[in-house]
Amino acid sequence: MFIGAQHVKTLAVSSIGSGFFPSVVSVLLAITSIAIIAGGIVQARKPDGKTASPSKASVEEKPRVWGVVGTFALMTLYALLITKVGFLVTTTVYLFIQINILSPKASRKQLMFAAISVVASVVIYYTFVKVFNLMLPAGILG
């Protein structure tokens, strides 16, 4: 991703090129991935003495599978709708649903999730449009 971001053509006059954000994201993803891998290795090496029965393991894995499937479906829908509906609306709805998919059912706080989704979408939009001078799809609001 980082190498590909270096070859992105700049279409607008800006102090920051079009490849800047993908470069930052790729570096952050690499750092996060290394941390997750290291944490998994450390966790796998810990002798905890617990053995899960096969039925218990399958019950624990089932929500993870649906979370992964739901996330991929949601990301696909997001990519299809962002140009038609627009960044603000699509991102707000995406974030709200994604947070619900990833959070445990017992601790879901819909009002807080909605507030986070709206605030994050507006901050991201403002940052790209006003600070980086990059256009995002306006869609139905534009």
C-alpha cells in the first residue's frame, strides 16, 4: 500500500499530495499489525492451563465469523454508495453500523455510537476539505 501510494498522481494543487494520506495509513497499519502479531505470539506462548471444549470453541468463534462477514459486506456497500450518497452520510452510517458489529451486545450504547459516528465523519470531512484541500464526494448533500 505504501509503495502504491507513492505513485498516486496529484490532481489538485495542494501542499500535500494525493498519496500522503494512504502513506500515513499504510505506516499506521504496519505498526498496528506488528503489535497485533506480537501480542498474539505472546498470548499463544502463555501457559494458562485452560482447555476449551470443542463445543465451547465453536460457540466463541461463531460471532467472530459473522463480524468478519458483516464487516466485508458493509465495506463493499460503503464503497458502492460513497460516490452516489456522499462522504458524510455514507461514512456516518458505515461507522454506526461497524461499531455495532464490533461491540459486544451487552455493552452497546446506541446514542453514544451515533454521536461518535457523526462527530468522526464531520471531523474527517473538515480535515480533508479545509486542511488538505482535497475534495470528498458530496453526494446528496452537494
